[in-house]
Amino acid sequence: MTKLTKRIVEAFEIQNKDYLIWDADLSGFGVRIYPSGKKTYLIQYRAGKRTRRYTIGAHGVLTADEARLEAKRLLGDVARGEDPSGKRQSQLHAPTISALCDRFLSDYAERHCKPSTYRDYASNIRRFVKPAFGPMLINDVTRADVAALHLKISEKTPYQANRVLGLLSKVFNTAEDWGLRTEGTNPARRVKKNREEEKKRYLRDEEQTRLGQVLMRCLQEDTETIHIVSAIMLLMLTGCRMSEITTLKWDYVHYNHLDLPDSKTGRRRIPLPREAYDIIMGLPRLNGNPYVILGNTETGYLTDLEKPWRRIRKRAGLEDVRLHDLRHTYASVAITNGIDPFMLKEIMGHKNLTTTLRYAHLADDAVQRAAGSVASRLASTIQARPSQGTRLRVV
């Protein structure tokens, strides 16, 4: 062993097989001499019960002093529990983002996500993630890369950009769980989302009447099928999500409730008012088709309610109203008629009360009227009035 210097390293003789010379001053630092004449600096250390070697670089590209400084840094990392060689091997064998996304869809999303969520993930991966990062290795994607993609998508579709950002965060968190990326290095963290303003539109009483009249005319004129008209009526009368109505099966229908085995928030029991029950029971059935709202196939359900809804809302002069706004309208009517938020949460199938309380402001007028009524009642019961010249004193 000797202290490795430029002169000493260049003086080492070439042999028939490679051999190692270790530095006398820095334990674990050495140089390997190959039969070809190539000489490379390296470190040797213990990782658990295993002995590992890590190549620093070639002599000539690095001087002995430069290699020694790098060896000290790396050995310091080892002392803090890191494994430079293991980390390099992981990077060399790390799959690409494209491969990671494929595994994420098959091993995670397909098992743990609802079909609609899976479809959204698959679409965003195909349209945005793979074109931007597909060939890159998992550990090569940086926060700057993610921020740049988010900004690019935001120029045209800011809400879509947020969905892609959320997907990337989930993908990289899963990669960390699988040991494919160092824990706590998710590059989607701290990338600021675009501000989103929730769109809520409520149908006023007059608009509800107008919509009902148009629906009846559509049936009378045979411009829309009874299943399309009934689906829209059921959305109004139950507050259900569109998919909960369009995929409704006869097996789920009971006299006073719908029993959905799966929904956005899991298994759900939905109160079924008599008016909605009568609509359902009045629908024609198709032998061998389990669905209540029939579509264009003999065994399927109505897959596109949006197109007929656009025709109907245009006739009703409600072109700014989305199908989901019918659900908002149901909740607004419930709140303004004194339905308790806790009860409404169960009716609507909200996962938490916070979602339901977004409608609480709609009850302001009702609360004001109730407070006025209480005050009027109390005032009428106050009999004693101070005589002229008497002043009330607070003791």
C-alpha cells in the first residue's frame, strides 16, 4: 500500500490480469490496473453484510487528487448509510416512464381504481405523459420537467393540467412504494396547481317547470326516447350522479330505494321517492337486458346522454345548464326546504360533510325567515313595557 499520486499510478506496471492497489492514507480508496493499460479509481466499502465496489473514473480523465476528493465524498455518504453502488445499479436497471405507466395501469389502477378513473388515467397517460416523458428513466424526471409539462397543458386546458399533475404524483408515489425511486423524491410535489372555480348552476322554479314541459313535448312529438326523457327526470328527482342512473339495473330497484353495489363512493342505498319509482316501473323492458335505461344495443345501457341533453336544453333555453347541474339543483331544493346537511350527505352519497356544506349558503333566506319568525313570536309574548320616563338599566 502506498499513497496514490499521479506519478505513482502512472508507474504501476501492466500485468497479464488486472489487479488492485489500495491507498495508504484513505481506507477503501484504490486503483485498478488492467492488462490493456487502463487504470480506474474506485472505492470499496461494506453495505450491510455485502462488500461493494464503486468505480469513480479513469486515470487521465481524473487526477489522483481529484479521485481522492470524490472518494472521500462517497465514503462519507456510505458512513451516513447510503449505498452508491446499489444506487447506480438501480438507475442502470430502472424502467422508463413508459414502462412504469404500463405497470401502474395494470398493477395499481386496474386493481384499486374504479373503471371511470382507470379510463381517465389511461387517457391522460396516452395523451400527455408518454409523449412528454415516455423514453426517460424514472429517476431522470425532475420537478422542472413536471412543472414545464403542467405549464404547457395549462395554456389551453388548465383544469386538464391539474388532472395530469395529480396523475403524475400518484404514479411517482407508487414508484417509490415499489422501490423504483428514492422515497421522498416525487418530482410532482410542490408544483402549484391552477386555481379551479367550481361551476354550480341551479335551476330556478320557473326553469324547472320549463324543462319539464319540454321533456313532455319531446315524448309527445317522439323526438326523444322514453328512456332518455326518464333518465333526465330521474336525475332531477333523485339527485343521483349520471352514471348511477344510466347504468342502473333492474336488480338494484326496490319499492322505496335503489341498492347500488358500487358507486363513486362505494356501495350506496339511495332513497327512491314514489314519483321516481313510478317512472322506472313505467319503462319498457327488453328481454335479456338487465339495464333500466336502454341504449342502442340489445344488451347494453344508454352510453351517451350528453348529446340528447344538449338538444333538450336548447329547446328549453337552458344552454348553460349541464347534466350535473340537475344534481346541484336537487341539493339546493333540499337545503332551502330545511333538509339537514347530515341527512342530505347520506341522500347525495357524499364522501364527507364538507362537500355537502358547499350548499349551506342556499339556506340563508330560510334561516333569516326562521329567525324573524322566532323574534316575532318572542316579541308578542313580552307583556311588560316600561312606563313613560322609565329607563331600563342593566345591573
